[in-house]
Amino acid sequence: MATAPTNKPLCLTIDANVLIALCSKEIDKYAIAQSELTQYAQAGYQFYAPGVVIAESLFVLCKKLEDKSLSAPDHAAAVTDLCTYMGMILPPPNGDASLVSRAEQIRQGYGCSRSADGLYIALTEVLAAGGTTEILIFDGGMENQAKANAPTVKARLLVPVPQPASTPASAPSTAPAPGTPP
């Protein structure tokens, strides 16, 4: 009796720095992040992130409000976009707690500031065991950490586009269309 081939899922772990670039419309990162995320969505990838992505994103968006790189209305729009994105991003299949031990192993040899990175890398390892998986990042340090401690993880390092000095700090805020990434 023949069996139907099983399709392995296509999974993408999204790092907070990518989500922050999208939500705050960072002028040097927004276009590349939006383009990449759209391509992954069109290819049928499912998006994942550990729960820490929310805390990291809210913290950085708050700092952008404090340092005036986001106005109050742009900050509010960024938080709204964060809520929209989080509606499209799945949690770790076995919960965040399942990632803790491996994340700490991955962090070994790095400073405490790299602790959260281990969660994203550990999640990507778990997802990769079931199918094609990548992690989307702007952080070269995380790429190095993954190469050193989780060689099965495929990192897609995005490179910000340099902007002229006279360019405003953020692009105009626009609301996403329903069912599409902001």
C-alpha cells in the first residue's frame, strides 16, 4: 500500500531586531525586513518566535519613544503593528520552558546579554528537526553564536541599507492590510 508523501513544514524564526525594524519602520532596515518576510510568507513559511520577542520589542520601542526617535503616535502605531505581527507568529511548539536548558548551553562562553539569543537559536534547532527552518536576523553576533554552538541552524543575516545623514529617523507609519504582514 502506497503512502502519501509527508510535507515537512517550512519554518522561520523571527528575531526581535527584525520585528522591531518592521514595527518602528526603521529607515535602514524596514524595506529589507519587509521584503524578506513577504518572500518567506509567499513561500509558505510559518513564523515562530519565543515569548521573549514581546519583551525585547516592547523595551526597544519604549526606548525609541524616550529618545524621541519615535513620536508618540508612531510609537502607538508600532505597538499596534507588534500586536498584529504577534497574531501571525507562533510560539515554540513545546513552550518556552522547553528551550531553557538548550538556550543556556548555547549561551556558554558569551556574556549575559546573549542569553535571549540562545532561546531563538534553540527554537530554530527544534523546528529544524521537523523540516526546513531558518532564523531571520540583523545581528551578526547571533549568527556567530549559532555557527559556534548550533551548527545545524541556518541563519539569514539581513544587512541594513545605509541612508544619507539627512534622512528622517523613521519612515511614515502605515497600517498593514488585514491578513498580510504589516
